[in-house]
Amino acid sequence: MKVFAICLLIVGAAVGYVGQKAQVKELKERERILVQQVEALRRENDRVEIELARRRSPPELEMAVRRHGLDLVYPHPGQIIRLSEPGDSLPGRAEGASKAGVLANAERRP
């Protein structure tokens, strides 16, 4: 009876070992696939960032404006007001620009 119990214990340990080894193999394969997917997504992200930068470029924006028939023009220097965060100092900022001044500039647009 002791021999049977010892054999059963050894067989159980062997089955458990083989099962764990199969699970480790499966997890390694899953990890490999996930790593490949992450790398593919990073490459896609890099490609999309480059495409976004290209589409935000001034020549591309001007082409889009013409393509959609928008009648946009560059603002006159007097129509530009630079704002800054409180405490920041930007050169060329229209100091003391009031909301009325902004609206007046907006109304002067053709």
C-alpha cells in the first residue's frame, strides 16, 4: 500500500510538471504574439504621428483650404492679439487689450 501511494504521488507530480510545462509554453507563445502586436502598434503610431505632422504643416493646410473652397486669408497684424498666462511676459503682446478691442478687431474683418 505504501508503494502504491508513493507511485501515485510520483505520477501525480509528473502529470503536474508536464501540465505546468505546457502552460509555460503556451504563455511564452502568447507573450511573443503580444510583443509583436505592441511593436506593430508602435510602428503604426509613429506612422500616424508623421502623417499628422504632415497634415498640420502650413502648405498642407493651405491646400486643404483651397480644396474645400474656404475663403480664408491671413489676418492683418492689427487683428492679432497675443495672450499669455498670468505672470508671463510675451514680447509683442497687446498690453491692455480689452474684450471690446478684440471684438472691434473681429468686426473689422472683411
